[in-house]
Amino acid sequence: MKSRSKSRGGAALSDLLPSSGLEGVDESTWLDVIQKMDEVYTRLIDDEVELEKKNRALEQSQQFIVSVLTSMSDVLLVCDEDGLIEQTNAALCELVGRDGAALKGARLADLLADEHSMTQACAAMERPDVPRAGQSFELNFLDAQGQPVPVDASCTPRIGANGRRVGTVWVGRPMAEIKRAYHEMRAAHEALKRTQQQLLHSEKMASLGQLVAGVAHELNNPISFVLGNVHALRKYSDRLQTYMDALHQHQPEAVLQPLRRKLRIEHLLADLPSLIEGTLEGAQRTADIVHGLKRFSAIDSEQRAPVDLTDVIGRAIRWVHRGRVEPVQVQWQPNQPCVVMGSAGQLQQVMMNLLQNAFDALSGVPDPMIRVALACDGQAVRVTVQDNGPGLPPEHLLRLFDPFFTTKPVGKGTGLGLSISYGIVEQHGGRLSARNASDGGGAEFTVELPLA
């Protein structure tokens, strides 16, 4: 019986059989041979297809590696055991002004600008126990113009298939770029500090403008006192001048005694010390107020000095309270001095901001009252400002110290007072917090600062 099966070429297997038979070989044997050949041919075709797939994957991998090397902004060098360059990237070629073909096979030392850089590079490549984490160096490369360029380079070993080191890999970044980024960051930081200081001073001056009436009232008392004493001293001076003229004219005692009683010379002489002392006291009070005003309005320096919070709180209460039209009861009992290290002007601003907010919260509240308390526990000082107003809504507590957040009408508040106060207290190593008071209602602000 003849087979009708076809070979891969389309011919019948019987057509492939030899026309003249061989002794001892029948038709079935030839069919087995042809079938095996067909299977081998099929496997060859499959292997060729698989090989083409692997070649395409290999080409894609090579293209990916080339694209990564080309896109790297850091310079890359791959050297063999002898320090000869095997591979580079576009960043290195651009830095030294030579293409990859010219660099291949060149010595790494030929790209360096000084002997110290060459010594460090050679020592790193010859070191047998280079850590896998690598070593960092600052090497000077020669750029395209022959000028040295500092490069922050890292050297890591390149391990072969047998687990042994077959070379080194160098990755570096020109220091000029790092230094430029550092200078830009430093300039931005300085600009931010200047802006923050200007913002702090602007908010302080805005608060100062609201307190002009209170400061004027504060200055009016000692100035009026001094003026009254000066007028009295002027009258006493005229009386003394009249009596001295009579003495210089050698008037008889019968004339001097009535004149002395008329001019009240004994009373004048007894009253002079108290007038002079009162005048000096009024002048000193005026000088203290002006000094505190100057200290508050001046741009604060970063230097820290001992500050008595008792004086700061008392001055802030006087200034804020006397600048208000509606009377508000303020409970404040000064106690022993509590000294902290800080800026008197900045701490004054914090207290005035807290007091102003407390006064504003009492608008329209019957029997308004503010309690100010100062407590020292040996290591820290705590200042509490509490009002009996409506308190703080829960949704505002989380945003209370955010910049530009305010519940006041437009034109009445900037939303910077509490934010700046929070930053000042934090810079002094303390903490500013707010809550609704548990006794009597209202808002309660607490400033905690370390004692000097």
C-alpha cells in the first residue's frame, strides 16, 4: 500500500522515495526517515522565530540603555582593570569636548586636570577592596577649553559573571551646577527672611496705628504733670527774684520781713524739693513711654536679652485699654518679676495682639471683662489671656493661626496678628495655644515660654 501523506514542500511522500529500492530497505523505513526530517525542519523554523524574537528584545534593551545613558545629566565613565575607558555617555563627551569613539580606549588619567586628581583616581581603581557602596572624590576634569572643572565623582566596582572585579564605574556631577543651585537656594532663603521681617514689621506698625489714642493718653498724664510743676516753678522763680532784688538793694529788715511773708518764701523753699522731684518723675515716665514705643516700633534684631514679662504685660494693657472707646474691665494683678530671654519688642507685640483680639471679641457683650494671669513654675512661665465673649467656633480653632485667616470684616483685620504671634513665640522656644475656656465661657489664649 502506498502512503498519501504530504511533505512540508507539498509533495507526496511516495514521490520522495528513491526510484530504485535499496537491498534490505523497504518503503516504511523511508517514510520514517522523511517524517523525522520533517520534524527537524519544523523545529528549525520554530527556533529561528524564537531567535528573531530574542534579537528584537536585545535590540530594544540596547536602545533603552543607550537612551538612558544619553539622557543622564551626570557624567558616566566605565573603565577596565587597567583604567582604560570602555564606555561613556553624552554628558561626559559634552564636558570634555570629545566624542565617544575618541574616548574609547583612552586613559582616565588623561581627562584629569591635576596630579592630585590623577592620584586619587588611580588609587581608587587599584584598590582591591573597593566597597560596593563606592567611594566619593572631588576630581578636576579638563573641559573642552582645557580649563579645570570640579566634579563630585563616585567610584564603584564593576563585577563580572565570575563574581570578580573587572573594572570600575565612575558617576559624577559637575560642582558648578551644585554651587549654582546652592547660591540660588541661599538667595531665595535670604529673600524669604527679608520678606518675613518686613511682614512682621508691617503688622507691628498696623497695630501701633490702632494704639495712637492710648499712647497719647498715656503720654498726656506725665506731660500735664510736668507742665503744671514747671508753671509753679516759674512763679516761685519770680518770687525769689523779687526777694533777691530787695536783698541786693540792702533793704532794712523792717522791709524784708513783710516782703518775705507776702512772697511766702518759707513755703516756697519747702515746696521746691517736691516740685523738682515730681517734675523729674513725670519726665522719667514720659521717657519710659517713648522708649517703650520706640522699642516696639523698631525692627527687631535677632539678639536676645533678659525681658521682664510683668512690665511687658502691664505696658500692653495700658496701651490697648486706653486706646478703646468702650470701657472694659481688665483683671490683672502684677506679681514678682518673671524674666525670659527674648526680644522685648516682639513679646510686646504678642501681648498686644492677644489683648486686641480679646477686646474685639467683647464688642456688644454686656459686662465685658478680660482676665490676664502670669504664673511661673521654676522652669517655664505661662501667660493666660481670657475674655468672657462668645468664644471660638470649633471650625475656626484649626485655622486660627493660619496666615490671612480672620473673622473680622474687610478693612478691620489683616489675619496676620495671630499667625505672626505664633511664629514669634515659637522662635522664643515656647508655644502659643487657644481654646474655649471651661469656666465662664469665652476664648482663652495661653503663651508658654522658658524662663531665663
